Amino acid sequence: MAALASVEHSPTAVLENLHEACREHDLRAHGRYGFSNINVDRSWVARDMVGIDAGAAALALDNFLMDNRVRRVFQEIPCVSQGLERLGFRRVKEPAVVHTEAAELPATRKAS
């Protein structure tokens, strides 16, 4: 799940990691509710699904596929916006091309 939550930073590496996890039949990384937390080096798989891990992965995927939708909506909440300003953060215009690896991905990203 941690790898999946990093999809925006390195989509190609994340997809390779997920494919590798699927190929590890002995570990059975894909459980009842999706991917489990695993450590291939120690041949360890978590028995339980932890909701906070799945939530981080779901939010990261939404941000990646929908051009930072979760981040934009969150930052538009008035108290969040005011808090960020008080902390010294300023809005900047996002660059036109955010993901440098997007061209390498096979039709996994929704066009805007």
C-alpha cells in the first residue's frame, strides 16, 4: 500500500512494484480486500487490511488520475486555505505538465 500511495512521484516504478507483487505467488500479496502490506525481503505479508493504508492509496490514486483533485478541493476549504496562508504558504500556478512518466503508462491515466 505504501508503494501505491507514491504513484504520483514515480508511476512507472509503482506499477512495476505492483506487477512484481502479483507475480509473488508464495507471498499471496493480493488478499480479500486488495493488496496487503508486504515485505518481500523478509517473506512477510500482513494478515490484516489497515484502512488508513488503503485510504492513503485511494487518495493518491485519485490525485494522480484526476490531476490533483483531492489536493485542490482540500486546499479550497476556507479554514485550510487560511491556515496554509498563516503558515506562510502561497498559491502557485501548477505547471502544464506535472507527470514526466505519464507517457510511459499504458492507458491507465484518464485524460482531462
